[in-house]
Amino acid sequence: MTEPILSVTNLTKRFGGFVALDGVDVSLGDKERLGLIGPNGSGKTTLINCISGALYNEQGKVNFEGSDVTGTTASSRAKLGIIRTFQIPRPFRSMTIIENLLIPMEYAASGRMESRNLRDQAMESLEIVGLQDRADENSANLTQIDMRRLELARALSAKPSLLLSDETMAGLSSSEVDEVLDILFALNGRGVAVIMIEHIMRAVMKYSERIVVLDAGKKIADGSPDEIVNNRDVERAYLGE
Amino acid sequence: MKLNKFWFIIAAVFLIGIAFTMVADNEFYFYATYAVMQLMIMGIAWNILGGFTGYVNFGSGGFFAAGAYTTVFLHRAFDAPPLLIAVLVAPMVCGLIGLGVGYFTLRLKGVYFAIATLAVAIILETIVVNWEFVGGAGGYYLLIPENVVFFDSYIEWLFVLILAITLIAIIVSRYLNSSKIGQGLAAIRDDELAAESMGVPTLKLKLISTTVMGGLMGAAGAPFPYFITFVEPVSAFNLLVAVMAIAVPMIGGTASWIGPVIGGLLLGTIQETVTVNISSELNLLIVGVVLVGFISLAPQGITGLYQDFMRKRRKGND
Ligand SMILES: Nc1ncnc2c1ncn2[C@@H]1O[C@H](COP(=O)(O)OP(=O)(O)OP(=O)(O)O)[C@@H](O)[C@H]1O
Ligand SMILES: [Mg+2]
């Protein structure tokens, strides 16, 4: 593995007395595709929140591209290229679809955009997810599925160097899952590292070079998809005993 | 093209205002239009934080009063310096108060934020009530200068001053609304967490928002002591002031800079007409009825109604 782009060390997150993450270590190589799985409530989204800065962790460190970003704001991490999607889509509801994309272009990616017309660049992201014909529709009236597409397009517009994708495929049909996988493969082909949280095993197994498994806030496995499939602890976490 | 039209209108309105002072000599017109413009500035100021940024609050009236009392303080401390000085100092003082208040309260959300700002207004009022230097609870009389340069009477000068402040408020509000900052504020209003995740520095933008709100409120309040010549805390900090400032953008529309301009014109005119022709008690009732009507029937205000109308018409043409 090359120099890691992200390294999370001994990360602990508590909600009151409840320990949501307990001494988690995760590192991610440059351009790596990492799957993050675990039963419901195991702490996957919480980990994404701590990496992206939406939540502060009281213990442990987050390093990104060689610098310590622990304790910095989510917006400053977004500027560095750490971009996440939300498991439950959070569009800017007063804005049209394309206006939603202009926000990250004006802010997170402002220093990194090409000098071309921003609208054209936003349209390209919309084409990737298939929303190009609806650019000027209000985002509040979208179906759940289309909101997920928008969520992804907005994240793409932020020009991530690390994309944290939180169940982008939930509720999609099998062919739609394949479409999103293609998008994420293409993104990775352009040099973006990806952490994919997904309950759809077929998708995670196909996409990930490596998989990390969380259970009750602890990392219980970290290895190639094959190793994970044959891991006794993982089986136990999912099936119970 | 559009930009030029905007600046043309701003310049034209200002020149018409100046011309107005030369031809009109019934002072009532100046008092009435002054009141309308003061209301408009307050609506514009409230809307920057409450409308653009989505932080609805009841404390904005406190900043208006702080502006008025900045003038009183300067009047007392420096032996009645020109009003223009107070008009320049008050926005700075109130902008700083806005910055400080923002820093300590913006972590709160929704109703908690609204209550915290109300508490700030009460604290400011308490300070003024107990500060004898600015008149304390008894209030402060302020004689308007007898000699006015250029204008026929002091109210004409006040009128031109508040006109200039109004136009500046409109320019500032329009800039905030249509710039990158405005997009960021809209993102905060829609979803603060998503905004922050997309790189919007939410704390910084919210502080800009409270500072500008405070500054404009302070600018609206600065000439007020000269306008009424007697200031006392209960009326300066009247909650009604805050309610009126909220009513203006609610009626005009909160999403765009033009909303409080339209709302201020409409509400201010209704208010002045009713006060003069009928009574000031009825005036309040009417404001209440208009406000309730808009909130329940047209929550997006007049600009929202207009947009709906245009959208329907476009659909009809398709
Ligand atoms: N803000 C919060 N306050 C209190 N508890 C929280 C908070 N966020 C998450 N939790 C708790 O932390 C645990 C981990 O939640 P998290 O959302 O990270 O799980 P997850 O692995 O993403 O689950 P899912 O697969 O259902 O999305 C859960 O028990 C959840 O109830
Ligand atoms: Mg989750």
C-alpha cells in the first residue's frame, strides 16, 4: 500500500454514556476502494461523521493527506476534498437541482474548479447520475431515489479526493445499483479514494478492494472481500449466535 | 444590463427624494415617509438573518434601540455632535454587538435561538434603564438643532438621511442575496449540516449575517432620537418594533432582497394611512390581520405569489 491518504487512529465516539465507536483504526491507501459494513447501529455512519467533521471525536486522530485534521470543521475538510453523502438525503430544498450542485462548486471546490462555466460543469455531474433533463426542477419534490442521485451528483460536484458514500444505493433496483457502481468505479478511475457503506453485499463485494467490518462500535475485521466472507467473527456478527 | 437598471433606480430615487425636499413643504409628508423608510430598513435588516439565513428571532428590536442609544450617548458625551457622526458610529457599535451576540447564540437552533436573542434585547434594555448617563428609565430629551444647512427644516434633513440609509440597506441586502455569500446563507437556511459538508463555512457566514443585521438595525435606530426628540427605554425596546420588523419581510417575502422592500412600502403605507385617518390602535389591529392573512394564505409573501403566478403562466403557455 502506498502512503495512506486517510488514517484514523484509535477513534472513540460517545453519545452520553453510549460508546458508538470504540478505538477504531482505519487507514485508506491512495485511490483505494474500501467497503465499510456492519449490522444496523454498528457505527458506520458515526465513523463517516467523524471522518468528515460533522461530529467531533473526543478521542483518537484523523489524518488526511499527511496532516492532522482532528477537530477541524467539516467545511474545511470538505475544502481539502473529504466529501460525504448522507444516508438520508439532505438536499437544499429551496433550490433547484442544479443550484444544489453550485453550492459545493462555489465553496468546497472553489479553488479547484476549472475556469469554464460552472453551470456546464454542473450539468456534467447531472448527466453522470441521469438528472440532466431535470436540472431546473425544484429539489424538494424529488422521489427518494432521485434524491439519492442528487446526493451523489452534489458530492461529485465537490471534486472529492476522498468520497464517503453512505448507502447511496439503498432502495435502488438491481440495474440501478450497477449504474451507481459504474459511476463509482469511474470516479475511482480518476484517482478518487472511496469508502463505501452499503448493505447490498453484492455491490460491496464487487466494488471493494478491502473491507472493514464494524460491530457495536468495534472493528472486528479488516481484509480482502474473500477474507471477510470466510471470517468467523463477521458471520457471528451478522447471524448472531 | 439588469445591474445598470438597479443602480439607475437607486440614483433616481435618491434624486427624487432630494427634489421632494425642495418642492414639498408640508412637514407631514416627511414624517410619514420617514416612518415608512425606517420600517423598511428594519425589515431588510431582520430579513438578512431571519430570511436569508433562516434564523428567525425576536431580538432584532434591541439592535434598533442600541442604535438610538448610541446617538443619545454621543449627544451627551460630546455635546451634541452632528447626527451624521452618530449615523456612522451606530452601525459599527451595533454590528459589533451583533457579532458578539452571534458568536454566543448561533450554536442554538430554532426556538432556542429566538428566545436567546429576546434575552439579549432584555439585557440591553436593562443596561439602558440603569444607565443614568443616557437618561435611565426616565428617558432623554434631545433638542433638534435650529440651524440646518441646505434644507428648510430638520425633518427634511432627517428624511434625506433615512432615504440614504434605506438605499444603502437595499444595496447591502441585494449584494448579500445575489452573491456567493447569499448562496451560502440559503444553503444554511435549507440545511446547515449539508451546507457545512459541502464546504460552506457556516459559522463565519452566520457571523457575517448577524453583524450586518445588527449594523443595519443600528443605522435605522441612529436618527430615531432626533426624529422623536425624546427617547425612553420602554418605547425604544418595545417588542412591537421587533414584530413590525418581522412582519415586513413576512408580507413581502423572505427569500429575496426585494421582499422586505415591497413589504416595507406596503405595510408602512397602510400603517401611516390608518394612523392618520383612523386611529393608531386600529393600525395595530390591521397590521395583525394582514400578517396573519399572509402567514396562513401566502407564506412566501408577495414575491412568492408573484413567482407562482409567473410559473403558472409559463406552464399555461407551454
Ligand atoms: N447523534 C446521536 N446521538 C445519540 N446516539 C446516536 C447518534 N448518532 C448515532 N447514534 C447511535 O450510535 C449508534 C451507531 O449509529 P450509526 O448511525 O453510526 O449506525 P450505522 O452503522 O450507520 O447503522 P445503519 O446501518 O442503520 O445506518 C446507534 O446505536 C445510534 O443509535
Ligand atoms: Mg448509517
